[in-house]
Amino acid sequence: MHGVSLLWALRSPCNLGCRYCYFGTIEEHRQAMPAQAGMLSHLARTDLELATIAAFVQTLPASRVERIFLAGGEPLIWPPIMDVVAGIKAAGVQVVLCTNGIPLNRPEVVEAILTTGVDAVSVSLDSADPDYNDRWRPARNGQHGHGDVVAGIQALITARGDDRTPRVGIYSVITRQNIDAVTETAALAARLGCDYFVPQPIALEPDHALHQQLSLTPTDAHDLDAAFAQLYAAPPVQLPAPSYPGQVVKAVTAERPGFVRCCFGGTDLFFIEPDGSVWDCPSGLKIHADAAGSARRSIRGASATTLFGRGGGCADCHLFSADCVNMWPLMGFAEFLPEGSPS
């Protein structure tokens, strides 16, 4: 029986204003907050309080949950975050922190990551080119940017020393504007001493303001395929499974929605929102479909054993999109961790 992976968007606020963030933008939501189930906002006032989160974490030891990816928003700007991490680790569950990297410049944050035994830290960086990265991922204070992200990565890698724990990697959002990031940001990851690199295709709804400008299309498939071929011919760091490039190109060229046989969403992978809502899959298409047809579940007052108890089976899904491809590296994340890592 496989263990369960949770992608947990733990908090809503963020110190960056990424223009293609899956939470939407603060500017848009100041005018009109999204009201649909499953729609996120950095301005949300419904994030769970620490006590409710802690109560759920205490139910993890008897559950199938094996690994939790803590994301946001930016989880490392929430003061109690390391208390949550410590509780998850005490339950015998692996923790992967997903961060924009800027908080890693604070020595107390790095020290807490090391002392709590975080298994991996995935840092978002969309280009080796500072100008490109900061144009699409601007800081809200107008001061921090690419240089701070790189410095944060370096601080963590230096602090962990020869132990190489936690593993450190870079995630890059690939658009039709930065296909070269597939190879160039991977090379940067290697120069920094990172352990892994994941290039993930952007996933924007057709009505998103940046869809035409950024979304990968079949006309980009040749360049994308060539970039992946170069990357996998001489991998500078660990990469997702060899099948991943083909999955990315398929997502870019396939009709939407497409089809996946025996999907792991709702069986071995679940998504938790900052308000505690639980969805069978992080895919926007799947959340929209589930929100229209089923009662919403929550971790509030619930047990991980009950929420994630079933296992073994899987279901065919007719909602394949670029969103789905971003889940495959999560499900294969064990390859990035040391053999025999405790869970």
C-alpha cells in the first residue's frame, strides 16, 4: 500500500506578487474577492488558527500520510511554522518546505530548518536571469528579488554542511517566454550546490490575463522538447523521472481536458487549502468539478486516518491538463531524498 502525499497550502499571505500565482493577485482581489469554492486569495481571512492545525497534526501517526509539502502563500513568513513542522516530524512524516527562498536569509529560519529535521526545501526561482525572474515574481516591498533568493539558497546549503540534509532544490515555472530556463536554471542550481531541479509548465486558465502571453502551446513543443533533451542528456543535478519530459510535452500539445488512466489524485495525493478544505487533487479543473458536485471536506475537527484512509485503488480521470503534470514530481519525490529517509 502506497503512502499518501499532501500538498498543503498552509497560509495565504506572501511577500511576493508573482503575476501568475495560483492564488491570484492582491490587486485583482482588492476589487473583487473570489467567492467560488476552491478559489484562493492572498487576502483571505479564513486561514486556520494554529490550534486547529496542531490538532490535525496530532492525528497523523496512525494515518497513511507519508510526506507533506508545506506551501502557501509563503509558509516561512508565518511565525509558528516551525512548530507545525516539528509536530509533523514528531509524527514520523516527511516534510518538504516550499518557499520563495527570501526568508532563508534569516539565520534563525535556517537554524530551525536544520534542528527540526526538514527533509527537503524546494525554492521557487524561474530564471537564471535576475531581470526576467523579478519582472514576473516581484517583491511586494520593491526591494527583494533574485539576488536574495540565490543568497538564501547559499545560506541553507552552507549551513547544512557535509550532511546534505535537508535536500535543496529549485522549481522553475516554464512559460513560452523562458523555455531556456529548462537548461540555464538547472545549471545555476548545480553551481549553487543544489540537489535537484524541477522545471514545471505554467498552468493558466484560458481566461487568465496572461494566458495568451505565457501559456505553452503546440508551437512551443519543438523548442521545449529540445531543451529537455539537452537537460537529460547530461543532468547537472537530479531531475524528475525520465518519463517527465514526455509528460510535459504531451500536456502542452494535448487537447484540454485530456485523459489519464488510473490517476493517483484522491488516492495517494490530496490538496489542503489554508482554510482547511481538502480536495482529491490540486488540479484546478478537478477542484472545480468536485466543488460543483460534492460536499467539501475539511481537516477542522477531522482525523488524517479518516480523511486519507483508503488506499490501493485509483480512478481514471478525464481532466488532464498542464496542472496535472506538476503533480508527477511530487509523487516521485522520494527519488530526491536519501535512500532510507525516515517517514
